Amino acid sequence: MYTEFYGLREIPFGLTPNLKFLFRTESYLEMLYNIRYGISQTKGLVVVTGEAGTGKTTTLRSAIQHPGRDVLTVYIFNPFLTILDFYDQLIRGLGIDAGNSTTKSSILTVLGRLLQNRHAHGLRTALIVDEAHGLSPELLEEIRLLLNYETGTEKLLQIILCGQPELQQTLNQPNLRQLKQRISLRCTLRPLSGYEVGKYIRFRLRTAGATQVNLFDRAAIETITRLSQGVPRIVNNLCDNALLFGFAGGQKIITREVIEEVAETLDLPTFSAPPVAVPEAASANKVM
């Protein structure tokens, strides 16, 4: 495809989470530190939100990639579970053999023993739920009850709920006020700023092996910033298709016209907001 034409070792703008291409913004670091602090300091419940495509799942995977030898994490990414299915995934992720324990009561008993035993040995346990905006009120109530596993001073299970902004609205429902009161930390993963979009594009090109990282001119980056509103997933989609279009047209440098053609093909909203100004540094040869 276009990799050889642009001097790349691999596709730079894939849509699947890939820690190799993780771009560390201030917002990313804030989310990462909140998650790690919440787990290490046994804070109980941490809530992370962000718009679709901002990189929440990639950040979660980064946070739990090296949690420490004393931390056992369970990652659940499907929120559309029955209560028993949820507990089944939880105990399986913790390596619990429940045997004939198929009722909620028996599962909770086995889970409680494990959490108490791990705590007694100075070990921590964390549950991370992705796409948490899709959790039913019933499952959120079960999660609240899990926070009752505690000593006089510490929570035995650390829980991270990560989802789109709708999660905040859900937690504001009167019937979930007890869960909301138990939130110890909150953070939001924000879209890229206008300045960060240019750095992000050059970073991914360099990571993919490019020797020429300014494959997108300044006008193209301004247009990508406006069309994507700084959402990395949309930036990736625009850039990937733009390189494909550029390759087909024999263009070594991607221009505004190519981006506009791609946007029309992808049927992206144009937004009425004026283009976000991209600093001169976005056109510099040095990748920051």
C-alpha cells in the first residue's frame, strides 16, 4: 500500500489500541496518575470519563500493563452483562475456582475470602470496567455493594469505572446517589489541543519509521484539527485515508485539498467553528 511510498515501516494511523503509538499528553498523564494513585492508595472508587475516540481504552491498558507485583487487576470491557455473568467474569479474572458456587451469595462469600486473604498479605486487588456508561443501574448497584468489602481504614477492592460523558449523567440519577457519594477521584480525558494535533501526527509518523515527518502541510493539519475537534480516532481515520489518497495521486505531501476530499468521502461533519490555529512549531522539522 502506501507505506513504501512514504518511507514507513508500518501503518502509522491504525484504529485499534496500540501502546507502541501511545501519545502522552497532560490529560493522559492526569488520567494515568489518578488510576495508579487510586489503586496504590486504596481509594475505592475512581471514575474516568472522556468522549468516544479520545483514547480511554488505550490509557487503561497502559495503566494496567505494569501494575506492580502486588496488584491483581481484572479488566471487564463488556458492560451488557447479567449480574451473575458480571460476577462470573470477576471471579474468573481473579483466578477463583468457585466450584459449585453458582449463586450470587456463594460467589460473594468466596470473593470476600480472597480479598481478605490478599489484604492480609499486603496485596491489592483492582476491578477496571471499561465502557461503564453502558452499565445498567442494577449492575452499578452491585458495584456499590462491592465497595463494602473493607477494613476499618482501607477498601479491599479498588474499582475504576471508565466511560463516555453519559456515565456522569447516569451517576447523577437520584437512585444512584449512594454510589456517587463513594467516588473518591474523578478525571476526564480531553481531546487533543490544536497544538497537540500536529505533534501527535508527527509522533505517529516517526514511530512508524518515517524519516520525513512533515508529510502533512500546515493547512492540512489545521483542517484535520477542525474536522476532528482533536479526537484521536478521527485524526487517525483522516490521516490514514489521506495517505492512501495521496499515494493514489502520487502526492508526497498531504495538502488541505486531500483532507477535504477524504472528509467528504468519510461523510464527516464540517463543523461551523473556524479552523483552530496551528502554531508555527507544527511545521518544524523537529518532532517534539
